[in-house]
Amino acid sequence: MKNDLQERVDWVWRETINIHRNAPETRIASSLSPIEIFVSLFYGGILEFFPKEPLSKIRDRLIISKGHGSICMYPILADLGFFDRSELLKICKAGGILGGIPDPIIPGYETVNGSLGHGLGVATGSAIALKTKQVPNSVFVVCGDGELHEGSCWEAIMFAAHHNLDNLNVIIDDNSISMLGHTDSIISHKSLAKKFHAFGWDVYNTNGHDIHETCSILECAKRSRKLKPKVVIAKTLKGKGVPGLENQPLCHIMNPSKETLSKILDN
């Protein structure tokens, strides 16, 4: 399946744009930056999952902390059989299960994903529970770089290192833009890698839009069990591939016109 990962990325990108064209309530810019992350997890052999039994005890746990930015997961979950493809036609509509911000009624989602800054705490709790029970499965959590302005994230980061949670893998969608502009203009992270090193984590860096590199890095992180939690910092572009949206300071709250999106999809 790894041979067609780039084709999967291109397909998910187009599907995500089409979803936003039909449901403008969704956050398009935030959902275009982590596409390679989710394709790696679900199609690259990284994540242990069971579409017909999403809460299987032997699954890996995937916590989507930046829930608003995971609309690109909807076509992936439908394609893999977590729910019927017809749900993609009912996004943000009465009777559908897929909202502008996902919640646990959607098979494949573990938690409520509305308020930012909670995902890391939930993930560390899951990781320590699995480790205490000597269950070998891994925990993954996908965060945005903007939500790392929340103090609760750093409490969880300290907790994970203190308890040697080497079954925990944090993936940061490092697109450098939060709701109101560039993260460095609001509260600069300076160097996320140095900060995580200082907190006792193993750090991996990747070009978040190189699908093969990202998949390889995630595979290495998952295999590593050296009594340290792991973070993969994926450098990405918010609004990737959409003219007038990509990497714009306020792209988080921008909605491209239906005409713009239709022109992209028609090419």
C-alpha cells in the first residue's frame, strides 16, 4: 500500500476541498496541513486499527487534539469502512454523524475534540493506563502548534516524561499559524525541538508534506521504546495548495469562494 501513498494524499486533498465546498462550516485551512500525517497513519501501516470494531482492545489509540483540523480524516475513515460513504454527503447536515468539529459518535474518533489543549492530557492518561496494564499498543495524538500555547499541554508533556511513557507518540502539525495569525507573533515557540528535548522527550523532525519521509519517521518513532515519550514535529503549510489561502496569516478563519474551490476541482 505504501507505493500509492502520494496518490492517496492527492485524493484526500481533493476530497477535503470538496467537503468544504459543500459544507463551508468546516475549517478548510487547518484540515489541509495534516493530510500526509493522517495518510501515513492509516495507509502507511503505522496505526493498528479495526474499522468494524473501532474500540477493539488491541487497537492503537489515536487522539485528535486539533479536531477542527481533521476534516480530511472523514474520507479516509469512509474509505476504510469505519462508516458508510453516504455519510460524506451529509456533513454538517441534519441526520448525519459528521460535523464541523468531530466527536466520538464518529467511528474512528476516540474523544471530544472541541476545546484545544486537552488532547495531550487525555493521551498521557491512555498511555499510562496501557503501560500499567502491560498492554503493548501505542498512543498517538495529533496537535496543532498553536494549541501548544495552552498551559495544560505542558503539564501533560512533563507528566509523560516523568512516567517514561515510551508508548506515547505526539505528532505536531507545525504550520506556524493559529487562529489570529502567525504563532511567532503571538507567543513564539522559538524552537519546539529544543523545548521538547529539555522536557525529556525524543524528538523527530519531518517535512510534513513529504509523505514517504513522514511515514518513515512515524514508523521509527513508534518502534522506539527507550523510556521516553516521542514527538514528531511535522513542518507543514496551512491551507496547503489553495491559492490565496495557503500560508496566509488569517487563513484559519478564511473561506474560499465556491467558485475558487470548483475551479480547483475542475482542473
